[in-house]
Amino acid sequence: MPVKHNNETLDGPGYAKNPDHQVNCENVAIDIIVSSAGVLLSRAQNAILLTETGYSPQYYVPRSAINFDALKEISLSTYCPFKGQARYWAIKDDEEDTPVLWGYDDPYLEVKQLSACAAFYTDRVEFRVTE
């Protein structure tokens, strides 16, 4: 059930217990190149910069800019009370299924724009940003 915070209706149930928690999405024009073992995973000229209370800032790149042919979906899934249910991908030939990418297919209204994007673990791939 949506909650009210600062006269705004919030869909994410986490705000009921943590009304001061902030999740902000900002569209940024930025060049991002992501690769692994010489394979291009993504090249994007724009992204969403997500800042969230208690976490490091994270770039979400458009799914249309992701080379899903080099990835495989894995069985891992997690839930965030501020963003929703996430699913994960690993490098296609990784037998360990180490997640390198995650995304929210149907996020809460406050971060609805994340449905068209996904985020890479920057410490598990080669991740280069040029402003």
C-alpha cells in the first residue's frame, strides 16, 4: 500500500519504516563502456545515475545498449523494499554464475525508469566512464 512522505505518495513499502531513506534517479549524458575478457558487454552514451541512502552511486545503462548475447540469466533474485524485485545475469561462459549485471523489470513507481535499464557490478567487469 502506498505511503505518504513530504506530501508525495510513495509506492515502495520500505518508506513506511524508513521515511527518510532517499533513492534518486538522474538522467546523465555520459559515455560508459563495459567489457569482460575483451568482450564488449555495453556501450552507452547515457545512463541513469542512482543515488541511495547508505550505498555508493550506481550507473544504470539502457538495456538496449547491453550485449545480452554475451550474458546468461541466472537463478539469483533479490528484493529491495525501495526498488522492487531484481534479477541477475552472469557472463555466458562463467561456470560459477557470478552475477555481473542486475535489473528491475517492474520497479516501484518512484524508480519506474529503471525498468529500461540495468546495472553492472563495476568490480566484476572492466567499467570505464568518460564524461
